Amino acid sequence: MCLKYFICILLCLCTVFGVHVSNLSGACLRCLCYVAGCDMSHGCSGGYCGPFYISKLYWIDAGKPTLPNDDPERDEAFEDCARDYFCSIRVVENYMAKFGKDCNNDGVTNCFDFMMINYHGGRACSDPLFLTDHGRRWLAKFQECRF
Ligand SMILES: *[C@@H]1O[C@H](CO)[C@@H](O)[C@H](O)[C@H]1NC(C)=O
């Protein structure tokens, strides 16, 4: 009974505050948003939703977080979460908890790696970003972030 209660409270807290990922600070989350576009009024375009331009596959890999009391299997659950700033932050946190790693092999897992993961996806994130125009735009925006 006691343990059941404790686990429930823990689960509730995790749903509200999200998982903790080392070096995924508030400043880093704001930077990841900035680099992706961070247009708060962006709905969905080309399969990418919300300020972080999250794809459905990314959301599924992140464990399908939803708005409070929503059902992840509901048709618009993905869109509604990704369009919401706080829900989309939970998507990014969950995704990094699962895929976060040292993509550029510099010995630390930091915001730069999380940015590479958002660019490439979590499974193969090590290609340098300067190889493409799109990647160079992301690099330039990342340089403007203050941590
Ligand atoms: C987080 O960043 C700090 C400073 O760059 C670094 O020392 C630390 O190893 C990083 N954490 C991980 C898990 O890589």
C-alpha cells in the first residue's frame, strides 16, 4: 500500500516535472527551441509540429507524452502535445533521456550533442553539421545561445 502510494506520487511528479537529463538545462532547452525555430504559434507543417518542430516518430520514441489526462492513442494527442511548449519540452527531455550521448566524441554529453541529436535523430547523430546548408544554419544559431 505504502509502496504503491510512493510509486504513484513518483510517477505523478515525473509527469509534471519530466525526467532529469544531465546538462539538459533550461538554458539548453531554450537554445534547442531557438535553433529549431521556436515559433510558438507554429502548428504543424510537413509533419513537424510546435516550436521544436517535432515529428511523430520523435514523439513515439520519446514515449508519447501527452497533455494532462490525454490519451496517447487519441488521434491528435501528438499534435496537441507538440504544439504546447511545456508538453513539447517533456518530449525533448524524454527523447534525450533515451538517446542522449556524446555525438561529437569530445568526452562530454552537453547541449551541443543534444542539438546534433535533434538534427540527425538519436540513432546516428555523429555526422558533423557543417556539411549541409541546413546544418550550418543550426550551427550559426547555436553559437548565439548563452548558457
Ligand atoms: C556536463 O557538462 C559538464 C561541463 O561541460 C561536463 O563536465 C560533464 O561531464 C557533462 N555531463 C555529462 C554526462 O557528460
